Amino acid sequence: MIDKLVSIVLPTFNGCRYIKETIESIVNQTYKNWELIIVNDCSTDNTLEIISECASKDCRIKIFSNSINQKVAVSLNNGFREARGAYYTWISDDNKFKPDALEYMVNFLNKNKKIDFVSCAYEIMNENGDFTSFSYDYYSKKRKITELFYENNIGACFLYRKRLAENVGNYDFCFPLANDYDYWMRAAAAGCIAYDNAVLYEYRDHPNNLTTLKKEDMIRETVDIIRKNAYPLALSLKMDKTRKINMLVDLYDDTKNELYMEIANKISPFDVKIAKFKNRLIQKTIGFKKYEKRIIIYIFGIKISLKRKRK
């Protein structure tokens, strides 16, 4: 069987400090049939010099430069417009793939024809490259599709089919702080996402990366908009009736999108009343409305799952 081409997009802006390590992690992959599309977003440091040197040594590396600074989402769209592969992924200019990352994810999708997107685990390292933790130390049991409504649990290591990308469309530049989360929501509605805990990636946590620079309030506002418009995913999910209604009522309480309530009422108006009563009881008993992480409490002997208060 001929190995399918993997298209990797690497958007970069002033990434000179780590980008050579990123590129080397791709060149050293055990899976060899890949193309690396680097999109230089008007860097003002010596990023272009570094990536040009790397491209001169490997014909699989291609460089495209934006005429003006366009940020991550547009850079990704520009990169994938040039992609020729059957599988897609992208990487930030300060992170690295483990040597077998592409081979593992390609084999996973080759063996699971009904899966369109696989999300894998990763190590977290500091700015010096020293290991600090694993991604699943944080995510724990949240690595399932229903939890995607509550937080971005896809993470930094993933591979998806070209056919899914064609159905989903572009990354949305209207969500500069969470364009990946918006894309994953739309991808989950359009296809089938699987989670795998193989550790295939190294994510660098340092003072200047995008995650650190994000403003909490702006992220929450953006995420609320994304979740408000994610009802196509709610419609597509196949899950236990009671769980689905509880989730839909939670989403309605958080976003005030009437469509979530309409979907829930079409399934079972009676169960919707029970879910509403449970939420009112919770709010009156423990006095908060916004939640993030799930906890278990007991009220009048009833076991209830909810999310912890946002800080």
C-alpha cells in the first residue's frame, strides 16, 4: 500500500527561537511521506533566514509568505490552500512532534475508516525543553466528544482527513483567541472525532506563547459565542437521552440559545422539566451559575454531576 501524503502547515511569526527544532522534529519523522508548508506571517526577526536554510536541504519543505501580517487563522487557511495531502495537521513554531507521531496517527486513521479526526496526547515542557507534565494529567476523563462542549479537549496533537476539512471549511479569523476551538466544534459536527492517549507531541509552555498571552475574559467571551452556535454538534451526537437533555439544558443555561431548548423539548419535554428543576435546585443550594470542571455532589441523597465555578 502506498503511504498517503500528510500535509503539515506551520504558521510562524517571529519564531526564530524554536522553529528550527520544530522543523527538525518533522524531518526526523519515521513516516516519510509528508509535506511541510511554512507560512511566514511577516516575521521581522531572522525566521525567514532559518526556514529558507531548512527548505534548501529538504524539497518537502515549502515556504509561503503573507504580504501583510494576517494572524494564525488566515495563515492556516493560506497554508492548507496549498496542501496536496490526504491527511492534514498543523503545528506551532515552538512545539515538536515525537519521531513516530505521524506514523502512529496515519496508521490509526488507516485502520479506522469511519474516524475522520484523531486527537492524541502530549508532553508539556518549559521554555528550556524540560518535561513538566502530561496533557492527560489535566484532561483526565474529559477526553470524549461530549466534553468538547465544556472546554477545548482536542489539544495540540491531531491528524484529520482532507475530506473532513473540505466539509468543515476554513479556520474562522473572527475568533482570534479560539479559532482552533471553533474549528473542532464544526469538525465534530461534520465527522467523527476519536481520542487516543498515545503521547506523540511536545508542547512548550513559556511566557511568550499564544496561550500565555490570552486574556481570560476575552477567551470566555469568545468561547461563549462558539458554544452558543454549536447546536449542529448537539444535533449530531448519539448518546443516552437523559444525558443529552441534561447537556442541552446546561448549554441553554450558559448561552441562552433557544435552539438548545427546542432540541431538548423535541426529545422529551418531561425530561427537560426534570433537568431544569435539578439546575434550579443546584443554583439555590450552592449559589452559583457558571461552571467549568465537573464535580459530584449529593443533594437530598441524589447524586448530581456539575461543573466547578469559574474563577
